[in-house]
Amino acid sequence: MKIGIVLYPTFGGSGVVATELGKALAKKGHEIHFITYSQPVRLGGFTENVFYHEVSVSDYPLFDFQPYETELASKMVDVVKYEKLDLIHVHYAIPHASAAFMAKQILKTQGITIPYVTTLHGTDITLVGRDPSFEPVITFCINESDAVTAVSESLKEDTLKHFNVKNEITVVPNFIALDKKRSDSKINRGLYASSDEKIISHISNFRKVKRVEDVIRVFAETIKKVPSKLLFVGDGPERYGCEQLCRELSLCEHILFLGKIRDTSDVLAISDAFLLPSETESFGLAALEAMSMGVPVVSSNSGGIPEVNKNGFSGFLSDVGDINNMSKNLVHILTENRLDSFRDNALVQAQKFTISKVLPMYEDIYTKLVR
């Protein structure tokens, strides 16, 4: 099949999943056309069966805000017509689903029928989508999609609760490619922690919903009992506040801010535990990536995280904001001579979400639509 994939090309979970999905489909012989405003961060170099189409947004003085949705719809029309695509798969409802609907209607006037799949990833529903100004458009575009998927049961329930959705929603979880192991890493762990210290890591986009300051407060309690270092990966609006909090708590020598990193596997390979105290997560892809490297996870129990991180097995779940309980769970993992057991369990849990198990679910949806 010839498949167009529309995505945000950034470090966020939806962009990562969409890119890895396209690359996996290309390996199976499908022709993949990525359509977005810049090259996806996970796309890499030249790859067989993979093509990239950049959406160029015109800079007209008339517009205070550039009409990306219109430019995207026009680019989709162009790619479908001249690359003879079989279907379009859009990731994230805003503005991709509405642009896909517009493109579909334009193509219909030219005698071309193109189905589109909409995948809901999280904040398009749980945060942005609840804005009353967006609700009518999101509801309409979800209902007009030829197929709709959500990355967790929790996200599906949220969508049905907050939107008047009549279309069927199929849960297709996020996935991981277990192609990297802890032993593959060439990073010198001793550069970041001494032999008697544990390494705790956190990876996010530093938005409020991630509760990044909670990471520091949990670490501040944990280090009283376990000599350790904290590695932060990512960047965003809450980073400055976190750096200030580190200084206030006199923890700067124990915390490293590494910034944005395209491939986080080397950081996870030297980590002993992963901390994810988010207010909500539609799925918890960062937790899954940690588990795939054999890193147990201490997380909140909100959203789709409990579908990924199994309490007492691959890590522990705590109520949102429960600093003391999260710290207690971290200490338990790191000091009770059970770290190896939790590492093994984390890897076992991650294997439930391998791309080999998830990819056929998408292919089945595509095949039914194309037929």
C-alpha cells in the first residue's frame, strides 16, 4: 500500500510513534509518505520506501497567523494525486484530522476517493480538545474519519466522555522496538555517578502536566536514604523553575540537565529507575521506553499509565502528587536487593508492546479501508 502519514515532527510521543510506525511499515514493503512542516526527528537519513513532503507555509503580511491547516490540506491533495496514495493516516486531531477532511472533499470533486485514519494520542483530547472553541471541529472530524484509533483504553473513555462521538474507536496501543539493550551502550556510567550511587532518570517536554518539580521533590527525599544522581532529559517551559528548585534545595551537584536528546536509549541504559509523576498521560510512552531497556518505573496512576506500568511488577504506581509514596517506592526498588528482579520484569512487560504485535493491528485497519 501507499500510505500518507501526517504528524507533528517534534520530540513528542505522537510524532515519535508516527515516525516509527512509518519506518516499520516501510520495512514490510509499504510505500510511506511523511507529510509535515519539517523532517521528523526520528526519521534519520535515506530509507527505502520512505519519502518526506514538506509543508511550506507562506508568509503573507495579511495574516497575523499563518494558515498551516490550509497549506497542509493543499499538500495532502497534491501528494495523494501525484503519488497515488491509497490512504492517509493522521496523528493528533488538531489540525491534522480537519485538514484531512478538507483534502478528502477536494479530492472527491476530482473523482478521487481517499480514506483517512485518525489516531488520538492524548493532549488533543485531554487538554486542547476540551477548549470549547475546538470541540465542534474535533467532534466533527472524529465522526467523519473512516477509522479512529486511540492509544489506550483510558484515552478512548476520555474521548467518549467529553465528545459526542458516534464513530467506533479502536484501541491500538503505542509500541516499542526492542532492538536495543542495556549491554549495547558504550556510555561510561562512571562519568555520571560513582560506583555506590544509583541513577534515576526522567524524560519529558517539561510541561506543567508532567509535574517535573515533583521529580525533584521525590529525588530530594530519596537521596536521604539512597546515594544517587538524577538525570533530566528534555526541555520546555518548566525547566527554569526546576533549575531554581534545585538551587533552593541545594541539589545541583546531584542533578544533571542534559537537554533534548534524539535517542534516549543510552541515558536509559545507565539508569536504575525511571520517574514519571505526570498529572495525566494518555499512554506513558516514556515509561514504556524505559522498561524496554530494563528500567523499572515509579509513576503516577493516572490516565493510561496503569495499562503500561504494572504495580509491584515492572515498578510502582502512586497517586498524583504523593511525593512520599513515590520516594518510598523508589527506595524499595533501589535498596531491597530486588533491582535485578524489577529490571527483568520491566523488560517482560515491555515485550507486550512490541511493534511486531501492534503493527498488524494497523495493517488490518488499512486493508479494510482500502478494500
